[in-house]
Amino acid sequence: MMEQREILTIGYGGRGTIEFLELLTRYQIELLVDVRTVPYSGYYADFCKDALSRKLTDNGIAYQWLKALGGRPDDDDCFVGGKLNASRCEKRDWYQRGIARLKTLAREQRVAIMCSEKDPAHCHRSFVLGATLAKDASFAMLHIDKAGELKTQAALEGEIKPRQLDMQVLL
């Protein structure tokens, strides 16, 4: 029987850098995979790609940006009623390559994927990536919730409320 690998998720919105790093340390994360389409924050400078990568490295955590799994793909066919749709993403080669890369990374290290939304029930981490990974019994998706506790993908299913309608990038 194959060992099930865990992939954790975390959102930084409303969390300070210290709390964020403490959660990653608490859950023994070795690699943070950034799944924002644009690895930039206009509200939290510490969570812009370069600054975040430095802070993580200083704390013994590797960083990798994986744009293919971002919540705002350039492919309009991935949206239904303005909301990102897992089954439509799953039909795209770029998405499948991103999922394959994430699985490879998760087999090698303890991984957490990160986006800005603190509540996993409102983020593509659960309703797109979690839905895709739930189809593979060799992976378990665990979400670090608003309170810093772990929730399984199954436990989160009843709470999922996609809010991808105002995904305009304000640069």
C-alpha cells in the first residue's frame, strides 16, 4: 500500500509574518509553494515574492512559485459565472502539469501551498486544487484554517464558498 502524502494549505491574509512563519514551523513545512497567479501583495509587503522568499530561506523553508496553479488563469474557459471551476481547469494541460509538479514536490518534501485568502473555504486552494487532489488517494489535502488549526478537505467541503468574482489585479 502506498503511503499517503499530505499537502497543507495556508493563506496569509490578516496574518503577520511572525504568525505565518510560526504556523509553517508548527506543521514542519519544508517547502512553501506559492499558488498566487501574481506573487505580489499590495497590502502586505512581506508577502511579495522576493521578500517572502528571503524570510522563508532565513527560517529554513524553501520557496517556489507555481503560477500554473494560480486562482486567476488567463484561460477564460476555466470560469463559470465568474468563478474558477475545478473540472474546467482539470481539462487544461498547463493545469495538469502544475498538479504533477506539486505532487512531485510533495513526494520529496513536506509542502504547504499558499495564497492570500486566510479562509480556505473561500479560496481556490480548497474548491479547485483540493477538489483535484481529492481524486488521488495517495495525497491528503489539509488546510490550515483561520484559527491555525488543520481541517481535512472532506471536513471543509460543507464550508466551501468560492468568492472568485472580483479577481482583478490592481497593480
